[in-house]
Amino acid sequence: MLLRVTILLLCGVGLYASAFMTRKALRAARGELTEASVVETPRARSFGGTPNAAIGLVYYAALAIAAATPLLGVNAIWWLSLAAACGAAAFSVYLAYSLLFVTRMPCIYCWTSHIVNWALVLFVAFAKPA
């Protein structure tokens, strides 16, 4: 039970960060930003032009639904959740590298999402059904 609550809390943090950055990406698309932002870089839209943050909204919501219901206890759903968490964590490694060495821009919301993604791998892994 504690693992599921922790997963839900982490997903909530991830949802908040993704929502903030999605709104920022929409503002950038309308030309409303007054400062440079990571949402304006090509790496912020890595999948078909969709903002990474918008994909994060779907990911965190789906994982939260699985954790809040008996779905995470279904072996196939757990494997799918673990695969998604591993994919998100791996993509976070790429984006973290980009933040540090390519973009070189501060982004507390990005780092928050990366940490959440890395933590979710561990918590989802330990939530394996019996």
C-alpha cells in the first residue's frame, strides 16, 4: 500500500511539473515568453513535435491510474508500467545530459521531473505483484 501511495505522490509531482511546462510551451508557441526557455529548444519536442511535457502528462496520469486501482496488481499491467517507467527514466538521462552540456539552461521543473522519473523506476519495480 505504501508503495502505491508513494507512486501516486510522485505522479502528482510529475503531473504538476508537466502541466507547468506544457503551459509554458503553449505560451512559447504563441510568442508570449519574455525570457529564453528550454521549451523553445528542439529537444523539448522530441516526439513528432509534441512537447515532451505533454507526453509527461499522459504518462504520469496513466501510471497514477494504475497505482490507484487494482491494475498495478495485474502482472501484464505491472510489466507495462515498469517498461514505461524505464523508458521515461532513460529519456530523462538524455534530457538531463542535454540540460547540463547542450542547452546549459537552468530548469527546476525539468530536474524535478527527472528525479521523479528515476524514483518511479524503483518504486514501480518494488510494487511487483506477488
